[in-house]
Amino acid sequence: MAFHSAFPSRRDVLHQSALGFGFLALTDLLRAADAPAGGKAPHFKPRAKRVIFLFMKGGPSHIDTFDPKPLLDRDDGKPFPGERPRVVFAKTGNLLKSPWKFKQHGQSGSPVSELFPHVAGCVDDICFVNSLHGTNPAHGGAALKLHTGSENFVRPSMGAWVAYGLGTANENLPAFVTVCPTLAHGGVNNWASAFLPASCQGVPLGNAGSPVEQAKVRYIENTHLTRADQKKQLALLAELNSDHLARNGPDAALEGRIDSFELAFRMQKAMPEAEDISKETDATRKLYGLDDPITAPFGRQCLLARRLAERDVRFVQVTHSDGMVQWDQHGDLRKGHAKNAREVDKPIAGLLTDLKRSGMLKDTLVLWGGEFGRTPTVEGGGNDGRDHNPEGFTVWMAGGGVKPGFRYGATDDYGWYATENKVHVHDLHATMLALLGLDHERLTFKHAGRDFRLTDVHGQVIQELFA
């Protein structure tokens, strides 16, 4: 090993040795490409090992799904009696009652609208949060806020933070996978790693504008080189890159590329098997709605999520979107929300049922929600649409250590503002991380001279949601 002088500095010794150790580590990875990984230790005992986030792009209406408002029914057509938000997205008119009836379900008696008959059968496993609130009434800002904790800066996504905090539990698969993500309103920033290590970024399977059958890792098979030849290539790349690092110093971008090469090599065997649903039983396929062309697309996404979760992918996101704003019914509320709910209701219930019967629901946190809710008033001068509403809306969680059959928080009598036990998006993030055994105040990364975290300088863990 050659040093820069006859008397090497401590810096030279550490730098050169570290590179040597890194090369040995890569050689070991290539030799045992299919070995399991241990991941990183959480800050304290976790209740959940992984997250499945069901993202309803566009903003489903809480007052038409999981937050009934009798006074809204009574005062249909009247002016909203309270003060409207200072910043609104569009002009709204008088109050508009929900077109759908609500019924109480399960032993918990949780009210669910007739839009979700299958999810209604799972309410005793669900923890509803009826008092979530954010700050931005526009899709882009609100989506970024939900995914990254920031609405106007490029920040790491929550999946990336989970990957950074816990590492991978399966070295042959990414720690964070996003199934059919939307490319609109923040796009890749909603699953990006930003300044975190590149290995924390979400790996997309397809996108919202493509058929779900194409939700696979592209070019996963190398038809030109044998596995042995690829090992030789990676070893040569490691040698060249280590020499470059020795001469030029640390380079996070280069190290990220090295990690991506290594992961891509290992994924060649593991990912096609994870993506292949052909061996699932007919009963399982029917459970997810794959026998119905209406429910099959989202059902396939949910089934992929389960297959990835059971292979220890830490964070799996599943997006319901047509490429833009699926749940954004400024008009045609009755038609649009009915169509959307029909597409996702059975697959979501199938996922919860499947996870529960396999025992995975105990340590898998399922999170459902959109970037905001909808107003209790009608859009403009029509009678069949609602505007954006970040002031108060509903998300729900299941499994992963949350209280089953539980409702927390409330909006006002008409559903515009969160009023009781308010939960900010930062609080939701802090709570999710706590369920995974991560202290949101300790999960930090130094960048540009300061420590960053998913919750920035905010966030409270909502202990009342824990079982």
C-alpha cells in the first residue's frame, strides 16, 4: 500500500485502510449475495417492523367516508355559519350534505359510509384519526408535507427516513419500495432521499400512468452476462472507485452509485420472485379482488405490498391515482368518489384480512390517507363537488401497535376544522416513527451545517393511539 510520503499521517492511514476494508466488504457481499441482513437497531423496543402506506392521491372526503356530520345533513344548502379559512383553494358556496349514508359497524361501533362496505367489516382492527390537519390547500404542497414534512423545500421522504433509521432487513431487496407512484405534484420528491444516503431512496415499481401489470423493476435480468461475469465487473468497478476515492476524497454520490450497483446485482434473483404473484392461490387472488376488472389494478398493488412486506421491505407505499388527482372531486363528487371507493375498498379489506390471518398485522403498520380532506361546502355554484380542505380530515392506521377499534380526535360539527385532540402532520410522522422504535428527535442527519429530521423542530408522539 503506497502512502503520500515516507511518514504517513493518521489521516492517510485511516483513509487508505477504510478503502481497503470497504473493498473487502464488497468482495464479501459478492460472495454471499443472498445472505440476510441485520439492519440497524431502533432507539427503543418497536411495536411495528414495517409500514404499508396506502396513499389516496387527490384528497378523499372525510365527511363522505369516515367522519359523519348530522348537522351537515340538517343544514344542507345553508351558508356555513363559521369563519372560513384565510387561505382557500377555490370559491365555495353553501353547505352540502353527504350523498352517502353512514352506519355503525363492528363491536367498536365505528361509523363508515356506504362507500366502504368491505373496509367497514374491518373497523375493529382500525384506529381512526379524525383530527389530522396540515397547512397547504394545494396538492403539490400538501402532498410534499405529508410525504416529507415540508411543503416548500426538498427534504427526504418518510420512507427514506425509515430506511435510514432502521436500514434494510433484507439485503437482497430495497428498504423502501413505492408501487405505482404518481409523477405529479412533487413527483419523485415524494419518495426521494434528498440529502440522505442514496440507498434510502424509494425504488418505484411502475407509475400511476401505466398499467399495473408493468409495476416491475425494469431490466432486472441481464441477458448478456453470467452471474460470475457480473461479479467480476463489480469487483473491477470497486477497485476503480476505491482508487478514485483515495485520490479525491469522500464522494457521497459515487458511494451511492456503488451501493446501487451492489443492490441491483443482489435484486436479480430476489425481486422477480417477489413480484411474481402467479403462485398465489385463487382464494387469495379473489380476496384482493383480482377476479374483478374494477378492483384488480389496486388489488394487485396491495398484493404486491403484502409480498414485499413479508420479505422484510421496511416501507412500502401503494398509490391510488390515475396519474394526477384521482380523489379530487371539485365536481362529479357522487360519480367520482363512488368509482374511486369501488376500486380500493375490497383490495384494502383484503390486505388487512390477509395480514391478520398470517399474523403479520401485529407488526405491520398500515396507514391510509390522502394529502388533505374536502370542504363541507359545495364547490362554486354547483351541487356536486367539494374543495380542498387541509384544516381537518381523517387518516387511519391498523396493526403495528395501534389501538384497534378506536377513534381519536374530531372535527367541528360540519367537518371543516380539526377541533378536538388535533393531530398535525408532524405529529403523525412522530407517532409513526415511535411505533417503529425511532425517536423522531434523535433521528437526525447533519446537512448544510445543521441537523435535519422528518419532523423538523415540531412533532408530538400521540401516545393515546398506542395499544
